[in-house]
Amino acid sequence: MEIEKSDFSQKSDFLLFMRLIKSLALMALLLAGCSAPRLRGGVFSPPAQAADFALPNVANGEKVVLSSLRGNAVMIYFGYTTCPDICPMTLSTLARAKKMLGSDADKMKVIFVSVDPDRDTPDKLRDYVRAFDQNFIALRGSEDDLLPILTDYQVVVKKNPQPGSAIGYSIDHTAFVFVVDPAGKLREVISTNATADDVANDVRVLLR
Amino acid sequence: MKKLLLLAGLFLLMALAAGLALLQPPDPSARMAVFIIPEGAAARESRGFPAANLPKAITLTLGAMDTLSIRNEDGFVARVGPFKLEPGQSFTQQYDRPGTYELICTTIYHVENMQITVIENPDPLKRFLAGLQK
């Protein structure tokens, strides 16, 4: 009889222990939910519709319309191929982020808009972006085409003459990446010090 | 078995405490630096008066996951750094790395230079909790 009691007590303890384990697992799930990934860039709230634009794709000459890319996370970057540091660094970060996305990679579209159409010939631009990722899109328009887009996105572009240098001039330009969500809204800007992990995280958040 | 139960109970309590700490930041007011571009800012500046009460420099503490928020309550578009804030729109940035960041904030008439310094939080517990939150 004593033995039966002891068995009963051990079973009861075991059940209680299992309940505690279940509670811990539930709590872990709750905590995981509380720390859901957030956007790591500078976020606009409420997000406004991203200003639409259309510029020729240097890969085929056909115009790319921003609004036709709905359903994707679109990264828009304004730069130039002679840029010594920020542009290659940013494109490299975006390329690494895209690789981190695995099966979602094709839903991250990167648009590189040249702010230096005089020097960035279509061939030069195409080769430049493909060196980072075969699917990056390079757009090139005339200065007249660019002006309303730069105004809409508040992009600053300023030529700085470099007398005596081979490049002739450098360009100061806004270096943020403008991020458009799958609904076509300008959700955030990503700064140049963001990591590939930051960018991949934000794309995942936007595609959820 | 009783020892095991005691240990599990203790762990449960600790997890609960950590959960509560995560859900309720110790001092919400210290974690969000909010700046407002007030209604009429652009109009006042056009008349030569200071408009937005934006400081030249602010310091955020990294470990506490401090957040910068700028809200445009004016009826005109305001420019913050390289982007614009529509009337009624907010810009929020949580800085994850220490450093100094420059923001140029302008209404349509005036330029405000704003520098944000993000420093490390020396409190290891806060750093740990912030890491869990991320």
C-alpha cells in the first residue's frame, strides 16, 4: 500500500513538473513575440505614397516605372559610378543583404539612379551595378528627367570641381537608401552605416 | 524530484521577472526623444522668428535603445536631413550603434543644423535587456 502511495506521489510530481515546463515554453513564445523584428532605419509614420517616376533601364533601354515594382521591397539609391566610397560601399551592403534573404531575394529590388548622366554612360552603369549583383537595376535619365525626381525625394546633388584631378569633379549627394514597401509607400530611409543584416532584417519585415 | 520542482519554479519566476522587465521599460520618458515642428513654423520663420524648438545637439544612450522622433505638426512640408516630412508625419529612428550623426532640418525658409550623438550605455544589465529586445 505504501508503495502505491509513493508511486502516485511521484506521478503527480512528474505531471506538475511537465506543466511547469509547458508554462516556460509558453512564456518563451510570448517573449519571442514581444521582441518581434522592427525596422532598423529611420521610419516614416504614417508612410506616404512614394513619388512615382519612370527612367530608362540601362540594361535594355526600356523605362522602369517605380509603381510597376509593387509587391517588392524596393531600395532606391541615388549615386554615381565615379563615387569613391559611399556608393560602392552601399551597393555592396545591399548585395550582401540580398544574398542573406535566400528565397526572398528576388523580392528585394535595388534601383541605382545615376546623378551623373554625363559621365555614367549606359554601358558603364550596367557593368558597374552588375559587379555588385546581376539583378540590380541601373537607371539613367537626362538632367531634366532627374530634376523632378530629385525634388520629390529631396535628394541633394552638388558638383564639386576637382581642378587638376583626372575625374574633373566629384559629386556631393544624398547617401540614404530610400525604402519603398510592397504597397508602394516610402517606409524608411537607411543610412550608410547600416549593415547587411540591418537591410535584410528590414526587407523581411516589409515582406511579412 | 522536489528539488527539481523548486528549481523549475525558481526559473519560471526569473523568466517572468525578465519578461516583465522587457514589457515595461523602466523609464519610458527617457527612451524617446521627441521633437516637434509646430504648427505655423514655416509661417513664423518667414517673418524672421524662430520656429521649431529643435536643439542643436542631442545625446541618445545606445544601451537604453533611445529613440529619436521628429513630428511635423506644421501645415507645410519640413525637411529633416535628406528627406521630407509631410504635414502630420513623424520620423523615428532607433540608433543601434554609437557615433555622431548629422541631420539637417529645414522648413521651407530656414536651416537648422542638428547633431545627434549616440553613446554606449555603461550599464551591462540594460545592454543585455536591450539586446534581448532587439
